[in-house]
Amino acid sequence: AWPVSGAECTSQQIWESFSQCFTPAVKEVVEFAKGIPGFQELGQQDQVMLLKSGTFQVLMVRFCTLFNAEERTVTFLNGQTYPLSTLRALGMGTLLDAMFDFSEKLGSLGLEPDEMALFMAVVLVSADRSGILDMQAVEQLQEGLIRALRSLITRRRPDENTLFPKLLLRLPDLRTLNNMHSDKLLAFRID
Amino acid sequence: PKTHRFMTLADHISHIITQDFARNQ
């Protein structure tokens, strides 16, 4: 959590706070990846490539509950909530609209925490394959995780057969978000 | 006046990941 004190904060402080939030969050994705069965059996370069391509997407899934579509607010990791209007002043309008849209669609699926975690694993190993050395190993891992996710969801909801396809349709949404926004600048204060 | 360094989101993520793997070598 990064202490940012509220409505009287400057845009600069909000931007710094936002940027600082990413560092611990990225480290947590690395730890999460190490816990995915089979991930550490991939070659190290492939692990690094998947993490570089997929981390933002995993974070987008993880933090989708921080976007309140009804109130049009975003809650940062320090618990501070900002209205969309304030964040637009940081030049993040298009990004936020796309994130709200994604969060609403994913939220409407009503996933349980274990389903969400397994979906995040699928997201990570489904990331862009540029630079991957052992494509077959990554594809096998992805297939296994997708099978596990399908099994988990359909066992729990045997009468609902549209949920899994709808969930998979979120993967291209995440790639679009990633491609549109990976070149956004973060600002870190030099003390 | 405060000074800042700027980094793209992608570069920031790459940097953290590279550091983490280097630390654990």
C-alpha cells in the first residue's frame, strides 16, 4: 500500500502512487507463476518471456474487482478510491474505459476464487509466444490448464454450458488491453 | 522540484521480472 492522502492530492501524487503500485503487484505475479504446476518445468527463458508478455493481463484479471462499473470509480491497492473523472485528468481515459468494460464482462461471470486463480494461470500461459523457445512445452502446459479450468467450471455448474466459452472470449480482450497499453508511461519519483 | 524517471509499463514489468530471475539464479 502506498500512502496517498485523498482528494487534496495532486495529479502528480496520484500518478506516482499509481506507478508505485505496480512493483509489488508484478512481484506477486512472478510468485504466482512459480506456483502453477508445470510452469517451472519450462525453460527459464520461456518462463521469463511468458511473464513479460502476460503479467499485465494477469494483473488486469486480478484487479478487476477494483473497478466499480456502477459508481465509475477505481480503488488503488492502498484502499484509496478515485472517481473516473479524476483519473481522466492523468490522461488515462481510453485505458480506463476499456478496463471498466473488461471488468464488467468478467465480473458478470461470477467466478469463484479458485476458478479466477486457474483462469489467471491460463491467461499467463496463453500470453504472446514471440521469443518462446519450446513452443510445444508451452502449448502442452496451456492445454492442461484449460482442461483443468473447464473441468472445474463444468463440475460446479453442470447446467451452465455457456460460461466456459464466455470466459475464453475474455482472452482476446486481455490481449487487446495489453497491446493498447503496454507503452503507457509510468512515473517514478527520483528522491 | 521533484524529478521523475519515466518508464513504459511494459519496460517496468520486464525490469522487475528480469531482476527477480537474476536474484534467484
